[in-house]
Amino acid sequence: MKPIKTVEDTARAGRALVLSWLWSITGRLTLLYTLSALGILLLSNVFLYFVIANDLEKDNNSLLADEIHVLRFILQDRPHDKVALEQEIKSEGVPSQFYYIRILDEAGNTLIETPNMTDIIAASLFPVPIRLAEDSAEGVKWKPRNGRSYILMAAWAEVSSSSRERRVLQIALDVSDDEALLAGYRRKLLAVLFLGILFSAGVGVVIARKGMRPLEDITKVAQRITATQLRERIGPARWPKELTALATAFDEMLIRLEHSFIQLSQFSSDLAHELRTPINNLMGEAEVTLTRARTPYEYRQILESSLEEYAKLSRMIENLLFLARAENPETYIGRSPFDPGKEIEAVREFYDALVDEQGVEVICRGNGLLNADPILFRRALSNLLSNALQYTPRGGKIKISVTQSDDQSIEVSVSDTGSGIAPEDIPRVFDRFYRADRARSQYPQGMGLGLAIVKSIMDLHGGTVVVQSEPTKGTIVTLRFLRLT
């Protein structure tokens, strides 16, 4: 029976879904795009609103200043023409820009005013009159209980140029329509802002998903890659510039994985093959020995034969352990300066008996100063000399030379006049357990790890190893140790 989901479970699931979407790249891009659009719309709307409100306020103050200028002109030009003042006051009382005008004497007594002005705006509400020399000032806003809005302005005016008698002009402008206009504009701006946010969010989702589509395509390609489909490639050609580097790096990683996977498969097969032979030999000898009773001498021969197989297994395990340690990036080698010529001579003396037995001439030339691990250098050189002795026929020559290049690097080369290596086999001679058919027939006791160990030693030193060979003409293996600053 399925559990019944409660309202809290549904809300919790909804919040988790929203949070997961917001933490996605698409959600973040959409959120950032929406926030940027919100900021732009908000700033532009606020700017436009204050521009309109400021323009309206300036226009209203300008209208009041113009009316003060007209009234001052009438009072100065026709100081006793009350009819002209009344006509001016009545003509300004139009519905579109409704004025309220009051003229007072110096004592504060009302001489003339717009009808019913006292009931609407008392004289005490007006600001201090501006001086005669001033043409305009900023009006004072006043809003009574009836909900209307007014701008109040007062100014001094001369009755005539010949007398010192003055008047106080009080003018009020009804700006309720302007306030209603601004209120409506605010509502429209909020609606535009709300719709703009919704539109920006929708467009942001579409743009983000379209922008992330190449990444989704790369993901689909990557999901098709399996252990049996390592040849699949993303390819950098059809992706945006920002994803080209990712596609290239991913393809390079796949190439390395494919190469490593092939090497691992081949290594497993070769390892099983190499282990099978000595183990089968040991089992066969043991089974034959147990078929009947043996003399002590026969048992001794069987043990000696088994000991040879054990020694081969031991060398194989030791070599594999060395290769495993060499591949560890944290492996440290102890470097010290030494003369490679002396080490080469020591290795040659170790193989003197085998050299005399096979009738091969070994020539050592050159000297220098090498900064490397002497033990590892001796092991690499020993493997190369051992290989050269195995595949060089009687009467052949092996040359070991040391040269110093112009860039101060040291090159140690081992050349022989042996059977050589086929061109198709050269790229694989450093693979573990790899042995060409000719090498297996000439030296069946080999394991195919010698050159792999040499390459690992050179990798530890940051150097290189190069093989040059021609069938029936011989082989040259060059170890190049880079100069360390």
C-alpha cells in the first residue's frame, strides 16, 4: 500500500524541485537574466517617473511665476484699474489650470480675490512673499482634507513706480489633475514592471535552455561511451567556442583511456600467458614425479628444475612491482652526479663471462657527467646489454657510447649488429610482455619486460628512449638524459 502524501510532503517536494532548478545552470542564468532585466526596468521606470514629475512641477511653478509677472505689470501700469484686475482673476479660473488669486494690502487686508477662495485656502497658509527683485520661487504644496492638491506661492508687488505702496499677491494652483496623472502613471509603471519581469523570466528560460543545448548534446554523446564504445568522440568542430576546449580535452581523455584500456587488456592477456607456462611446467613435473617413487637424485633434479621456474616467476614479479612503483607519480629517485663511463664499464665486467661465451665484442666509448640515479642507470644499461647479447650472433659487435649534446644533455646509446627489429614491431617494443615472433623463437626464455623497465626508468628521470633498427642489420637504443638546471 502506497503511503498517502500530506500537504507538508507536497510542499516539501515542491521546494526541493524549485531549489534543484535554481541550482542548475539554466536556473541560475534565468535568474540572473531576470534580475538584470528587473534592474534595468526599475531604473528606467523610476527615472521616467521622476522626470515627468519634475517637469510638471517646473511647469506649474513657471505658470505661477508668469501669473505673478502679469499681476505685477497690471498693478504697476494701471494701479487703480480694479476692473482689469478682476478680469485677469476671472480669466485664469479655467478648469484645465484653475487659479486662485488674492491681493492684499500691506496690512494684510484682502482687497480682491477669486470667489470663495477664503473658504478653500486661507491667507495664512501661503508662504512668505518673495521680494520685488525676485521673479519666481518654488511653490509650496498643500493638500487639504477634501483630497485636492494645490501649489501656493506669494509675492510682493508695487502699486506704481511713483509711490511706495505695495501689495501682496497670493496665487494657488489646483494640481489635482497632475497628481491623478502621476498616480495613473505609477500604476502603469508597476504593471509594465510586473509584465516585464514575467516576460524576461520566460525569455530567460528559452535563452538559457537554447544556450545549454550544446552541453546537453555533449552529455548524450558522453552517455553513449562505454567500455566497448571507447572509439566514440565528441569532436570540437560543431560546438560553441566556450565548449570547444572541453570537447577537445574530453576527446583527448578518451584517446588516453582507449589506449590504456587496450594496453590493460593486452597486459592481462600477456600476463596470463607468461604465468601459465611456468605454472604448467611446475604442475607437470609434480604430476609426473608423483606417478611413482623416485630416487633422491631424481628428486634433486626435479627440485632444481622447479627452482629455475620459481626464479623466473620471482624475477617477473619483481619486475612488475618495479614497473608499478615507477608509474606512481610520487615515486622519488635519488639523483647524484657520476661518470656514466665507469658505470658502463662495471656493467660490462658483470657480463664478461657471457660475452666470452657468445663470442661477441663489446666496445665502450665516451665519458661525461650525468646527474641521475646510479642504480637505476645501471639497471637500464644492464637490460639493454642483456638484450643485445641475446640477439647478436657470434662474431658480432656491441657498442656502448656516451655523448654530450649541444644543449648539455647526455646521450647513452647501445648499438648491436644483431637480427634487428621489424618496423611494425618498433612502436610496441616498450609494451609489457610484448615480444615479436622472431624474438620468441631466438630467445624463448625472455619475458618481454626489459625495454618496458628501461622506458619507466627514463620516465622517472624525465628523459627519453628511442629505438632505431633494421632487420638483419642491428639495433640502436639511445637513452637521452635531459640537463637539469
